Amino acid sequence: MLTNIAILIAGLLLIVFGADWLVDGASAIARKLKISEFVIGLTIVGFGTSCPELVVSVTGAIKGISDISIGNVIGSNIFNTLLILGLTAIILPINVTRNNRRRDIPMTMIVTLLLIVCGMSFSLFGIGNGDGLSRVEGIVFLLLFAAYIFYCFKSDEQSAEEQAPAKELSTFKAVLLTLAGLAGLVFGGRWFVNSAVAIAQAVGVSDKFIAITLLAGGTSLPELAACVVAAAKKKGQLALGNILGSNIFNILLILGVSAAIRPISFSGIDLIDMLALMLSMVLVMMSAYTFKKNQIDRFEGVIFLAVFIAYYVWLFIKL
């Protein structure tokens, strides 16, 4: 027990320091390359913090365990949008740029809709022999992912906030901090989750409770840490890019790769799960275009958290 507690604390410290290094390093790289912090969050930070989901989902696909691949992605995207973005907005209202409204948020919505339409085609339209993603659909997802990333770099622009003078780091130090931060998030998250599960089992907590809470949120710990630190450092665009980027990575890249390896069955997913996923993106769209239309503010962050809690209450009732 004492060993697991020590590993838990070490993992938490690694997550905290890793997030701090990652935000500083990624922001410095963005300034040097004259790329917006949003695109850096979308690509470098988004991909790095999605590594746990990638490993879990691809491993599940290789082993033929579809529930792991699809459940991990849907759970992670709901966790990312409702809990992490909600907490981030409460800490620091997130400014929404013109590109966010015209390109990034609508694209994330379209990708989410595409997943629901393709994955739940039998339940929704009676098409096919069952819900799931085929290899062809997986390849289409991968092509869409490549096109979107290319377009983001092509149409990128920095905000006035990012063009303001800031502390400079050498290129070597910026890259080193970014890589060290990513490693800290991934390994720290793994240590934290594994030790937390061991402690929970030792004190008699049920496996179902562990699966829904610790494991479901475990693969999203890197996104949570990166976004909270980004908010504390007033890097709202980096945090928003991380969340939207992670969600797009999860659907187009991770499920695309998983389905290309082996068709994915959605038998363990129901329409309520998909409704929660869709609702999370509807809330982001509403936040971008209503009230303070250029900002996801604290009040909207509280709404995100309330919906997340309601969904998790439903999950516990369903057990």
C-alpha cells in the first residue's frame, strides 16, 4: 500500500511538472515558427496528450476488443469537452478566435456527427448488419485527418495576444521542454492510474466503479493537466487547441487507425452515450456564438460541468 501511495504521489508530481514544461516549450515553439498557439495545441500538444488513447485503442483493435477502442474514444471526448474544457473556462474564460468559429469548432462538430452517422448507421437508419466502423470508413477518417491538419497550417494566423513580447527560449530548450513535458504527462499519468487502481482495489472499491472513474479519466489526465496549466498561464488558445485537437485526433486518427486494422463494433455503445457526445459539441458551438460570442466564459464552464456530472450519474444508475 505504501509503495502504491508513493507511486501515486510521484505520478501526480510528474503530471504537474510535465504539463508546466509542455506549455512553456510549446508556446516558445509557436512563437519561433510564427505558428499560432492554437495550431501548436492542436498538433504537438493534441497528439502528445492523446498518446494514451492511441495506445489503448490500437491495442484493443489488434486484440479484437472493439469495446475498448470505441469506449475509450467516446469516454475521452466527453471527458475532454465537458469536464476539462469546463474547468479550464472556470479558471480562465477562453477567447474564441474567428478561425475557431469558422473552422475549428464546426470541424469538430462535423467529425463528431460523422462518427455518429457512420458508427450508428444500423440503429439510426437500419443500414447494414450492425453498428460499427468498417476498414473503408477507417481509411476515409485518416484521409480527412490529413486534409484537416494541412488546412490548419495553411490558413493559420496568430492573435494579437500571441504576438505580444514574451520570455524567449532557445530552440533546443523549447524542444527539450516540450518532449520532456509530453513524457512526463504520459508516464506520470500511467503511474497515477495504475497506483490509484491498486489502492482502490486494496480498500475494497468495486471494479465497475474503478473502470468508470479512474480508468475512464486516466487516459485524459494529460489533457486535463495541460489545459489547467495553460489556463493558469493565460494560454487559452493553447488549451482550446489541445481539447479540439485531441477530440479530432481521437475520432479521425485513433479510430481511423483502429478500424483500418480491424473493423470496430459499436455493440457496447448506445444512443445515450452518443447523445452525450453530441451534446458536448453543441454546448461548445453555443458558447462560441451566443452570450459572449467571442469567449467561453465561467458561467458556460459551469454548465459544461453540470452536464458532465449528469451523464456520470446516469452511468452509475445504469450499472
